[in-house]
Amino acid sequence: MSEVPAVINAVTTFFRDALGRSCMVIAVSQNDQGEWLVKAETPEEVEYMRQRARDDLVGLYQIKLDRKLNVLGYQRIAIRQRHKTGYEDSQER
């Protein structure tokens, strides 16, 4: 898995350039087809938090990359308050 640093760089660059956010990669794995599956945490937008009257929120995202490290897709899979350790389902309430 010597490619892991390049995978992490591809994901952090994607978050910065496409979404305008920083992220912290917390998991990287490769499936049988050679695609990379990455989980990353990022602070949720202030406007999102204000609309829902919630404290600082951290989103957990799953990102899928091909063998050439192109992002194929991403989705938020969970959300949590910054001071808590467990995640909630990411569906809107």
C-alpha cells in the first residue's frame, strides 16, 4: 500500500478544490477491483449548523477513487457533534 499517501493527497485536494473545505482522512482501503475507498472527516458548514440550531458538527464522508486516483463519487455517511464520539445517521431529521 505504498500508494496510500497519494490517495490521501488526492482526497484532501478534492475536498479543498471542489468543496472548499479541509478534511482529515481516517481510513483508506482498496477493493478487489482496485478502487480506493476512503473515509474522511470534515467540519460541516456554518450555515448548515445555524439552520438546524446545532453545535459544531463534523461530517463523516466516504469517497471512492479509481486506480488513477480520480474521484468517482462521495457521500456523507454520518454526522456528529464535535464534542461527542459517536455518529448519528446522516439523514435529515
